[in-house]
Amino acid sequence: MTAPKKWIKQEIESLDPEVDYVRIWQLASCYDSSEFMSNMMYALTFPNFVVTDWGSAAVWREDGGKVVERATSRVEQTQSTNALWWWYGPHDERTKKSVDGINRLHAHWAKQYPGAFAYNDDYIYVCAFSAVLMHRFRLRVGAPGVSENEKIGSHKFWGEMSKLFVAENNTPLHGYPEDFEGCLRFCEEFEAMEKPKPERGNLIASAIYEQFVFRYFPEELHWLGHQLIRSLALPSTLKTMQIDPPHPMAQEILPKLMGYILWYKETYEDDPSRSYIENREAMSQEERRAFMGSIRELDKQFPSHFVANYKDDPKFEGCPFHEALPRYEGENEFKASETVQEIERVVSGEVGVAKAD
């Protein structure tokens, strides 16, 4: 057997992280991914950002919106947006334009949920969490953490990204940690704070976990998908979102299994020659339409599945948001509200990389 072709780590370690942090982040984040891993990382990430009363209220609102109505499209849009930021970096006009669209989206919803987007630490947590995400994930599955070059590069990359976001009333952010270790401490302290247990937060996390399981696991293995997500999720997030912890055996075995898969790929497989965004942009129109068609089909099927599984959760008897889940039978397609369509026009063309048509 010929030795696998490895070039990504070699290039990362050859760079100066104080200067080449955008390239380091690009190398570390934009290659060697898959739809499964990208969706799983989304499921392990987004619920952590809405653990507050105000965060969950602004995302779930009254009926879940796109979290339920277009659950997989939402994942796809987030992945495409992130891919754009990660590939082009915080100083590129395409990234700035995309983040400006996010800021405008937040400003729109702030009019309906005053104060929900005003908390500086919520934004800093997102940036710090993103900087340390892969390091903590690797440690969680028993793999070595990222290298010193990656630590420095990721810290600087997200420090520059943090300058693009604004809190409510166009308020600049402040307090981004001074180094990678500071990002770790910030995240740990934020996660350790006692928080109320928002009922809408339970529905958000449940919908996001369920979307991943529904997309990638056959019905008879849905239990396994849920155990996988819960065994890798932050215990503090599961507690706040009132989601049962994983079975002790799953907690012991499944992270190790993910660690083995990661080790095998890094030991025996070639590094990819093209990034996620390059692969997406190389798709033909026919391939893109087929892919987006499969996303729309998942969106069509998911709401009735989610409602059937969560509308009568005995833990939330009397919860108005659980009771308000629409009672759909069979395959039904939620219709986007005029408000959702209006919001999409606000950021149209400013988020996302891969377009359907």
C-alpha cells in the first residue's frame, strides 16, 4: 500500500499563525468534511447558542418557524454561510456582506423581541465557542487537541470575525478573550452559569437533534442517532434544555467510536485536494437541483414526524408551545409565512454559497 497523501497539517505547521491565521483556519476547517459530519456539528453547536430565555424566544418564537418548517434547509443555509466565512475570511468583502445580512436579520427580529439581541456575552460566546470547537471535540472523542499553530490561528480568526458583528442598536462587541486559553475559560464559565430552563429551548434542541437523526438514520435506529448526539453534546446544554442525558453505555462507547473513525481517516486516508466550498461550486446545475430537491423533500416530511413525536411529551404537559405544535398527519408541507418570506428577502443573496437554481 502506498502511504496516504498528507499535506494539510504540513502546510498549517509551515505558516506563521500571527500573520497567516486566515489560511490556517481555511485549511483546518474547509477540508475533509461530509454532509453527515457537517450536519452533526451543526446539531452539536447551535443549541448551545440559545440556552437563554431570550435566545430561545427569538428563535422558536410562537411556532418554531424554520426550525421545524424547513429544518434541513436551515442546516444547509448555515453550512453554506459558514463555508463562505471560513473560506474567504473576515477581511473579504463577501464575508463582510454576508455578516451584514445577519446583522440586519437580527435587527429585524429585535423589533419584535426587544433586548433579545442586546447581550454582548452571547455574541462573544459564539465567537469563542467557534474558535475552540474542534479542539474540544477532538478531546471529547479521545483524540489529541489541535496544534499550537491552529490554536493561535483560530483565536485570531474569530477575533477578527467578532469585529464584524454588532449587538442590538448597532452596538460593537467587546471583551473577546486575549488568547485561545481565554476562549476556553470564557466558554466554560458561560456554560457553567445556572440558567432558567426555557420550554422553547427544549423544542429548539429537540428539533435540531431530531432533524439530524431523521436525515441520517433509518427509523429503527433513531434511538442510536439520539444517543450519539447526546453523548457528544455539552451536558450543561442538555440540562438547560431539559433533554435526558445519554445512556451510560452510549456515553462510554460512542465518543470512542467517533474517535476511532477520526483516527482511521487521519492515518489511512488521503487529505482531500478540494475544499467543501470548491466541491459545492463545482456541482453542475443538475446535481445542485437534485441535491436541493432532496433537501426540500426532507423539509416536507419532517414537520409531521416532529409533531407526532413531541406534541404530547408528558414532561411538558401544559406547556403552551408544545400544545401549539400543529397536528399534522401523513406528509405535509408547512407553508412559509409572509414574515419568513419577508426576512428572506432582507438577506437574499447575502448568505449562502451554493444556490439551488
